[in-house]
Amino acid sequence: MSMSEFEKYPSESQPETFCRLDMEGVFPDDFSMDEVEFACELDALFSPEHEELPPLFVQTLMDSEDARLQPAEHEFELKTKAAVFRRLQLERCLVNSPHPSLRSTLFDGLTTISRPLLAFCASCAFFMLLTVVATAPAFASGLSYLLAGAHSGVLLVNNAPVVSSTVSNVKHDQGTSKNETQQISLAQAQHLLHFPLFVPSSVPSRYNQSDFYMYGGDNSWADGPIMVVEYTYALPGVAPKHITICEFKPQRTVYLVVKNGAAKQIPVNHGGNSESAIFVEGHWTQTGDADATWVYNDRSEIVDENNGVVFWIVGDPSDGINNAELTSVANSLQVFDLHAGHHIGGRIDRVTQSDEETPSQFANDVISLDSPDNNGGPSFKLVGATSDQPQSRNALISQYPFMQ
């Protein structure tokens, strides 16, 4: 089909009417190569400068208000696509997925994150990785904590820490016996304590109060003296049974070291408020040079904390002093009234003051001391008269390699 004069192309005699595809600055930057080629073709066919106009050019300008000549409306291509899919009866997604692909999401996120923020995130991830590497062996060794308060609880281990027994660092004057004691009044004892003395208002009826003991206190973990309140059940010809309450104000966090699986958290009542304590069944025992082992069924204990005072409450399960009995004692603890005329289990007006630092009733109990200022980690100590020498983490590496 012929278009007469419009089918002519530029000749060598009219080079000024021809445009090249590589001409820079002539076309807009967003023109594609196809659009440039089409523009060059139009330029070869028509010359508005010489009034050689495309067909209907003037009509198109005059009829600019015609709806057919208006610019395509917003999302025209999407509507056209929908109409085509509908006419061809093809399935299509009506809305975009709210969950973009993981790859595009990561790529878009990385391109918008600044370098300092990316470096900070990488540092945090590296720190977390180091923390996992450092603590994983500890979890593998079976270590975990149960808390009885802000400054007390138990440390659960699979094996007893190796703590060497040494001569007790007992303070006494030259010429006196090692275990010198003296009697002081309750008022004097209360004046020496750094906390109010507590006594239970409920103990099993067969038990009577037998003694108050005061010890100097190991200042590496106890703030001031330690008080022990003892109740005894005695029958002729039978070894007496005891309920012993050890009370002290901690210098720092003190954990009783317990065999894994031998302790559990229990609820206790402190002045109408329900809080948590720890019930422990058994204790460490050692025969000769053999490693210490955990023995069940001959000792029950509660680790409790009330108003900053730590209580170790111990009884004999062979006499029925179990979890329920000890919890009842813990629930009934109250500040001792010096002026009361009667106290549960009888009245003792004197306190036996010992020159030892810690109570021998708890000898061979192992405690772990938490000290954030100690770069060597927590130290382990034996309670009681048999040892008062701390063992740093270096002495425990053979038992706990994760501490290296």
C-alpha cells in the first residue's frame, strides 16, 4: 500500500533531514532505542519547519479534550491485563502478596542499612556467638541456678567441687582453747547482729528449743555474726533429733552447692506475700580420700531469704521432717521479741557465743560465692570448722573444664 509522498526517505542530497541513533542530547534520557529509531523515522518523513505535518496532526491538537486522546489513566495497564485474563478465562492473583520473597526482602533491607548500623549489628552477632561458645560447656556440665532471693539460692552441679580441707582460721588468744565459748544475753546478741533475729512461731510439738549459738562470721560471705537457733527432740537411749536454723546477712550472693536433681523451688509465705524458696534433699559426704558423693534421705533443708536475711533450715527426714514440715517452719519465721513472756518450744535467755567463724553444724557444706569484681570467677568454700580457705576457679578446672 502506498502513502505517496510520505513513503520517501532522506537522500544524500538532503543530509540535514536525517538523524543518527547515536546523537547525544537530542532525545530525552528516558528514550529507549526503539523510541529513538521511531523518532528518527518520523523526522525523515515529516518536517514541521516546512509545514510537512503528519496526518491529522492539527485535528489531534484541536481535539485534545476528546476522551480518546487523553493520557492513559492510572493503572491502565493493570486494568487491561485484568480484562485480557478475564476474557481468556485465565487464573490470576487479584492482589499482591503481603509477604515478599525472602531474597528480595533481604536485598532491599541491606541496601537501605547504613554501614555503621550494619557494623554494629555484625558486632552484636559476633558477641552473641562468643557468649554461646563460652557458656555451652557450662550447660553441658549440668550447671544451673535456683534462686531463693536477691542474694541466695543453690548451684546445681553433677559432681562435688574439689575443695581442699585446711586448718580453720579460727581467731583466739594465745593460751585459750581452740573452741572457747561464753554465754551472753539475748539483748547483747541482738546488738552484735547486723539484722533482726528471727524465730519460728510453729515447730513440731515434740521439739523444744534447746540453744542459741552465735558465730563470728566469715567476712568473705557473711556481713557480721551468724546466728543458729536449734530445736531438739530427745528420748532416753535414742540419739536426739534437731531442727537447726542458720541465719546470716550475706555480704554478697551466696549459693549452696547441691547435686543436680536434689533441689526444687517451693512457695513460702513472707508476711502474707508468696515468694520462692529452695527445698534440698540430702548433702555431700566424703570418706577418706575418695571424692565427695551426694547422700539422700538423712537430711532435709530449705534455703530461704526474707528481708535480706538468708535462712538455712535443716531437719532429719528419718523423724518425719520433710518438705511440708520445713515449709511450715519457714512460713512461721518472725522477728524475735525480747520482751515476750513465752516463745514456742520453751524460752532460752542465753546465747552461746563461739570464737569460731562459721557453725560446725553445717561443716562440709560447699558454697559458691558470686563476685562480679573477681576476674577469676566465683570461689568455692567449705562451711564449718573444717575449712575456711577459698578455692579459686584455677583449683576447680580439673572438675569443671569449662572454667578455663
